[in-house]
Amino acid sequence: MASLRNSNPRLKNYFKENYIPQVCEALLCGILVTCPEDPLRYLEGMIMVIIKSGLQNLLWDMCIAPSMKSNIRRLSETYLEQLFELDDQLMVSEMGSEVELLSTPGALSELNKQGTCRTHLCSLISQSSWGSWMTPELMIKACSFYTGHLVKTHFCTWRDIARTDENVVLAEKMNRAVTCYNFRLQKSVFHHWHSYMEDQKEKLKNMLLRIQQIIYCHKLTIILTKWRNTARHKSKKKEDELILKHELQLKKWKNRLILKRAAAEESNFPEQSSSEVSLVDETLKCDISLLPERAILQIFFYLSLKDVIICGQVSHAWMLMTQLNSLWNAIDFSTVKNVIPDKYIVSTLQRWRLNVLRLNFRGCLLRPKTFRSVSHCRNLQELNVSDCPTFTDESMRHISEGCPGVLYLNLSNTTITNRTMRLLPRHFHNLQNLSLAYCRRFTDKGLQYLNLGNGCHKLIYLDLSGCTQKCLLPPAMILRPPQPCGTISVQGFRYIANSCTGVMHLTINDMPTLTDNCVKALVEKCSRITSLVFTGAPHITDCTFKALSTCKLRKIRFEGNKRVTDASFKSVDKNYPNLSHIYMADCKGITDSSLRSLSPLKQLTVLNLANCVRIGDMGLKQFLDGPASIKIRELNLSNCVQLSDASVMKLSERCPNLNYLSLRNCEHLTAQGIGYIVNIFSLVSIDLSGTDISNEAFCKSSVILEHLDVSYCSQLSDMIIKALAIYCINLTSLSIAGCPKITDSAMEMLSAKCHYLHILDISGCVLLTDQILEDLQIGCKQLRILKMQYCTNISKITLAVKALQTKTGPKDTPGGGSLNLPELESGRRVGLRSDPLLPSSQKAAQRMSSKVQQQEYNSNDPPRWFGYDREGNRVTELDNITSSKGASELTVEKSTYSSEDQAA
């Protein structure tokens, strides 16, 4: 309790003058006795009562209800004066008042009321030394002093006891607080200890698990090492057996070859060989007419129209077989366009008019009357008149009136105008496929005609490639070449969108003026587009991809575009989740960011990024880490020069279904990186031209490999060809052009094993000789295309004989020209084929020439950019640069002459 004993007297007077202790006493007594529920409201009410009654009339029990007041009278003015230490003159004032009280007549009665014991008082007075002279006034003062002192003593004792109780309570609280703190501290310490022990147990557990894993991995390593050693041993044993078997077969094949050569040298009539006689006998014994009709049709379906006609002239039975109705459902006149006359075409169509469903006149130069005969084929569904310069609007009018059921119509590179465009929606109500590629005489008005009548709303496929329209000249200027007038405008594409709302496949190639606005106008109503091809459209930008977001694209193809950037593929997984084919060849704006955006595509199977030089290992890694790598079947990364071995290693890990892979001219790939291809077992076609191949490891697991291009790999040796002959026996196409180390022994092994080879390119293999022709003739009987450019050791005489003996048409001669049919007949009359004194290589060339359909040959030195001379020696870079221009000019000149001769 704060003390005012030593405070400022002015403060003490303020307390006394304003009755502060009395007010506090009255309020405190009222609260202690009454114990109200709301003390604040109670104090507020009592303060108002005190204000109304005045401080002079203030009593200590004023705030107590009358029913709760006691009969005890207060002993002093107020007890709170002692609390505030204002009782320094209390005793003197009380003694004075008591003396005055005793001097009055009712003093004794007042003492009785106060409960003062007279006997005790008298005893005190009598015991005192001044009792003899004590007066009543002093007696009263003494009693009052004693009473005040007693009250003060009891009050101080009570106060000390109260303070002691508070200290005890405080000490107990402190003890409890200390106990609680100690408990919480112990709890915290225990918690930390428990966590530490749990962590230690977890670490111990993980350590035990790690030790178990290490032991398990060690066991697995031991087992795997043993298994690998066993597998290597078995593989080595199998490989040795395979090589031994290959060597035995090769030896047997060589012995058979020697026997054939000896028999051919002994025989004076090589044409009447035993093999041919046996073949004739077998042919006579085999009667194809005994086969079921379905089998006969299947056989004749593989023949061209010319072969079918020839077969019909063999015998009466064969003629009946060639007149089966189903065989004439599809007639292809393009294969005999230079042989068959218009008269025969008209008679054929007239005879089989009810059976014909598909007609192909591609590149045929026919009279209008011949095209008019097509109108008799009422059931015609497919018509191809592309590249027919004599096909006009009048021909189209007759066909449209007679063949209303056409579904597929190809008018590419013809001279049709708006008149034909008017006929299409009027007559071909079910037209589904329409090709107007390189038709440059119709205008936007013609496209507006497509909406006439029922329109072409059933159209699914539309090709507008190369439709850069040209002006129609008046008759006086008809001899001048047509001048370009422009291209299909934006309004023209709006006409297409209005008339062809159901188009799904759109092809627009070689249209330099195609812009984003054209595509936007087309997509406004053609929302079913699933396939889109834009090659040769350099002005297409990212806005086109944004406009195409409303379509459900599955295939897109852009080539040679520099304005398409990574922004086009930023949301490709949301806009085109069903994309399966993406061709973005030669798009310089494509970087690694685009590959990262393509990685979530789950349906992607074909990806062509050839010549996208800004693609690197990081982008390909991010692409292969996504779900797109699981279904990818075809991947073309040609000329992506930033790719390295890490990309090929990632490919072998993430692409289990990859069938076609092209890494052409990826110059940073090494032999180690290419060796990872051995882990891709599903490969069917590989293009590694222009890379560094120095070992044969990549082909040991490619047992289903069919197409291989390793051209311009200067390190390619006979060992790789030997590995191909052993492991890749299903090869159908092989290109080893520009490989100067290949010799005849490698080609001999290849001919002995790869019997299904159809296409072979050995251009620039300067060490090969005439011997390979005989080997190929015996081993590769299905060979159809043979390229032998810059083969300096293959003699001209052999190829001349080979050209003279050709039955399928003109072949390239050593000088770059060709021979026609009269020359061939003259060659036969000279007796080149029947001369028994010809070398065996030339005889092999004679026999093989009738089988090869396409042949390219010249004996010039290899160009400098091949990197070696005619003997296979490397040339310096300076020689390469100085001679590249002359070599290119020579190549262009040779190819020009060859094309002119072929055209003649």
C-alpha cells in the first residue's frame, strides 16, 4: 500500500479536504457487504448517491442496504486513514474528544456504549505513577488513546497477516510456477531426446536398409556379371557360329559361282542354259487357270495394264482370266500413256463402262473425244486427270453429266476455269476429295460457285497447292505465256469456308502469298480440320497457330518457314492434345523450348525437325523425358548439328517403339554415340549419312532393319558391310555412296546374303570393279534400282552391253545419254548378247540388265566435295574449294544432257 506519510503536505490536505478516505471506505464497505453482481454499475450508483447527499453527510455504511447494516459503531473517523498513513494526529484528536465526552453528563453511558471496561481502565490508572493527580479529562483521553492504539495494533496485525497470506500465496504460486516450468523443461528435454532417439533409430534403420541394399546390389552385380559373361560367351559363340555358317555359305556360293562360270565358258549357247530350260519346263507344268478366282485376281492386281494385255495374248485360258470383271474396276492409263492410242482407250472404256470404278489419266495427252468417252462410265467413283494439258471445261462438262457419283476428283495442273468450278456443286453432290493444285485459271468467283445448290459440304480433302492465279490473255495474245495476276484472296478463302464446312484435310503448298488472314477466314467455319499442310508459305506466323486452336488438329506440316517460333507450341498440349504427326522441317525459329512444349503430347508418333539447327541436347532430353517418347515411331533430326552422343543415348533409353530414325549430317556424333543405336531393337530404317561411323556395333541388333543410308561416311570399311551381310539379311535399300574404302569382297558378301535388296547406291565407291555386277546378278535377283555414279573402275564396255540389253526402256549410258528401242534392236542384231567370247562380268551385266528398272552410271572422277580422288586418296581443303565450282558445273551439265535425252 502506498504511503502518504512522507508525501507533500498539499497532497495530504487535498485528501482530507475532499474526504477521499471516507469515500473509499464507504464504497469498499458497501462492496464487501453487499457483493453486487455488477460491481461497476454498483459503484456508479453509489457515487451518485454520495454526490446527492453531500460529502459532509458521508458515513461509512451509507452504501450498505439498511437490512444488511450491523449495530457496531465505528471506532474512529475512518480506517483508510491508517492505510494512507494519515493517522499521525489521530490519537491526540481522539483523546481530546474523549475528554470532552467524559466531561459531559452522559460520559459514562457513552463509554458503556463503546464497550470500554472501567475496571481495566481504572487498573491502568491506578498502576500508573500519575494516577493520584489524574483528572477525569485525562482519564477519558487515556481511554481514547488506549482504544485507538488497540485498534491500530489490531489493524496493523491484520494487515501484516493479510500481507503474509499474500506472500504465502505468492510463494505457493511461485513454487507451482517453478514446478510447472521444471516439468515443461523436462518435457521439452524429453521430447528432444525422444526425437533424437527416433532420428537415431531411423538413421540406424536406413543404414541397415542401405547395407542390405548394398549387399543385395552386390549380389545382383555378381549375378549380372556372371550372366553378362555367360551371355557374352553365348553371343560370341553364336556370332562365331553365324560367321562360320556365313563363311560356309559364302564358300559354297563361290563354288557354285565357279561352276556356273565354267559351265558358261564350256557352253557355246549360253542362252540355252539348264536353268532356263528347267524354268520353261516348270512354266509349262504350272497352270495358273486352275487356281481360285480370288487368287488369280490377286496375282493380276500386281500387273500393270500393259502386262495384263500381254498376258491376255498368251493363250485362250489366260485371255479369259484377264477378262474378269473385278480386274477392270481400276484402270491406270498413266503407265502406258506413251504407247496406247486414244482409239484403244475409247474401246476399253466402252467395253468395261459398267465395271470401271477408278480411272487414272495422269499425264496423258488425249483428245477431247477420248475424255468424252469417260462419261459412259456411270459407276465411276475416282477420276485422276492431273497433268493432262488437253483436259478442258468442255471435257469436264461431259464427265459431270454422265458420272454424278464421283467421290475423288484430281484436277491438278489442268487448264480448268470458273466454268468447271460451277459444275462441281451442281453435279457432284457426294464429292469428298478434290485436288485443284496448280490450277491457275480460276478466280475467286469460281470459288464462290462452290456454294451453289447444295454446295460441297461433303468435301473432306481439298488441295489448293500452287494456285497462284494467272491472267487469261485475249486470243490475239494467246501465243504469249500467261502472266501471273495474283493469288486466292482472303475473300476467296471465305467462299471456301462457306461452301466446304466439312473439310478435314487441307493442303496448300507453294503459295508464297498465303497469310494469316487467309487462314483465319478459312477456319472461321471450317472447324473440323484435322490435317494441315503448309509448305512454301513463308508469311505464315504464330497467329495462324492461334487461329487453329479451335480445330482438332492431328497432323500439321510446315516447311521452310522462318516466322514460326516457339510461341506456336507454348500451349500445344492444351490446344492440340491429339496431335500425332508434326512436320516442322527447315523452320529456323524452332528451339529447345518448342521440344519442351511438345513433350506432354501422348499421341505423338511422327516428328520431323530436319534442318532445325537451333535444337540441341537439352531440348531433346526434355522432350524424351515426357510421355511423347513412348509412342514415337518416326524421328527425323537431319542437319541438327548441335546434337551429340548424349541425345542418341537418351533415344536408346526412352524410345522403345522407334521405327524410323534420321541423324543425317549430325557432325558432333561420334562412333561411341552411334553405338547406342544397338539398344533400339525396333528400328526399320536408319539414316546416318554424313556421320562418323567407324565400327559395326550399331547393326548387330538390327535384325529387322530394311533401309540403311550410310553414304558419305568416309570411315566405312568392309567390316561394316560384312556385319550387315551377317545380321541384316532383310535389307531392301542400302546407300553407301561416297565410301571409298568399300571393295569387291564386301559386295560379294552382301550379294551372297542380302537377297531382298531392291535399291543399291554405290556411287563414289572407286575401288569397286566389274566383278560386283556378276555378284549382284547372282545374289540380288530382286534388285530394281542401281546407282553407280563416279565408279571409275567399272568399265564402260560392261555398262554399254548392259544398256543395250535393257528390255524395260532407256537406261543411262556411260556418257550420260540414253539408248532408244531401235538402238537396242541394233545391239541385238550385232550379237552382243549371244557372243560367247564376252568376259563373264559383261555376261552378268547382260543377264542383270533385264531386271534393273533404273540405272545411273558415269565414269567421271568423284567431285572434290566427296573429299577424295579417283583412287580413294583424301584431297586437301584448298583443292576442294578451288575445284568445287567446276565440278558442280560439270554435274549440272551432265544432268541437263541426261534429262534432255530422256525427254527426247
